[in-house]
Amino acid sequence: MTALALRGLVKRFDQKIAVAGVDLDVPTGSFFGLLGPNGAGKTTTLSMTVGLLRPDQGTAVVLGHDVWADPVQAKALLGVMPDGVRLFDRLDGAELLAYTGMLRGMDRAVVDQRAKELLDVLALADAGRTLVIDYSAGMKKKIALACALLHAPRMLVLDEPFEAVDPVSGSLIRDILQRYVQGGGTVIFSSHVMEVVERLCSHVAIMAEGRIRTVGTLEQVTGGRELEEVFVEVVGGRTATGEELQWL
């Protein structure tokens, strides 16, 4: 079964085409990495996927539910960590999770139990009454992941979950996501960290200039080569050698 199906997604900002007709299938139970240079259209694509940004054309279907035609059902199946980790950061961690549960109409007792477990597992319980705005970058990523997991979604869409995260927090997030996928969940995330993608992902798509340039299992995309080598080749990067900088 396909967890996510994107068909003909297009988004323009004034005269700039940010996403130029993206088609993508993400298999259920996969750990899917969306790669691309800055400005490739990754964040715009993921924002349209989860209902944060309306596409000019095309559809996004999550586990059989169209995100824009059937948003309530589609979003109930989704856990989302948006770009920039937009949070209600004048609350502490427990308050933020309680508020997230209220927004989703969850039972208070269930929210309290899950919030305690998530704060313990993500090593955030010791933060106590510290407001989220005063969290470190790694702590903010972890509380954002907790919010995304709170309602037990069947699919996680994470925009740069490992950006600005210390090694300990990064390792913890990787472990949780791997267990989530092993339990039947689906993860799609964008990243610039090739080592993380190679270690975690079963499937990869490389995006450039608003289009998917290559997609498949990690083995199909790399063909036995290093992922970074394939990435640079596909996006057409690194044309200079540095020999021009003789003054360095």
C-alpha cells in the first residue's frame, strides 16, 4: 500500500516556480529521505503534502485520504514537524503537549499518560517548568517530535529533523524513528545530512529546481556508490575546484 501519493504538485510564488509538477509515491512502512540543495522545493513540497500550503495544482493523498478534499481524516493520520519548528513556545513541555492534545480533541487522561511517557523517553522530563522558548535547539526538536507523535499517527512528515541537533539528541531521535518504522509507521523527512540518510533510509528521492530528479530504494539510487557522490552528480553541483582562490 502507498502511504503517500503526490500527483502533479505545482506551487508558484509570483513568477518563481518553486515546485514544478512533483509526482511521488512513498511506500507504507518505509523510511523515506527527501534530499535536495537549498531552494530545491523540499519544504514547499512537504508543506503542501501536510496541508500547510495549498498547491496551485495537483493532489496529495495520505493513506487513501486527499489532504485538501478530506483534510480532517488525512491530518488525523499525520504527525508533522514543520520547517523552523513552529511551536507555542511560551508554554513548558507538558503544557505544550496538553495543548496539542486539546487541539486534536484527545481524551485528557490519554494525553497526560502519553505526555509523561514522551517526556521521559525524550529526556525532557528534567526540563520541568522551563518554557519551550528557552529550550536548546535539540530540546526544541525533541518536543516538536513529541507533539507530532502524541496522537499516534501512521505517518510522520519531518522537515530537517536533525538540523542543529547535538549528537546525543540526534541519536535519540534516530532510535525513536527507527522503532516507529519497525512498528509499521512511515517516515518521510528532508535532510542535508547524507550520513543520516544512508544510515536510516530505505528509500530516497533527490529533488532539484522544483522537480524529482531520481527516486527509488537507497540501493537503486546509489548503485553501490556513495550517496553524496550521486547527489552532487544529480543536482549538478560543484563546478568550481577551488583553484581560483589562490589567495587563501
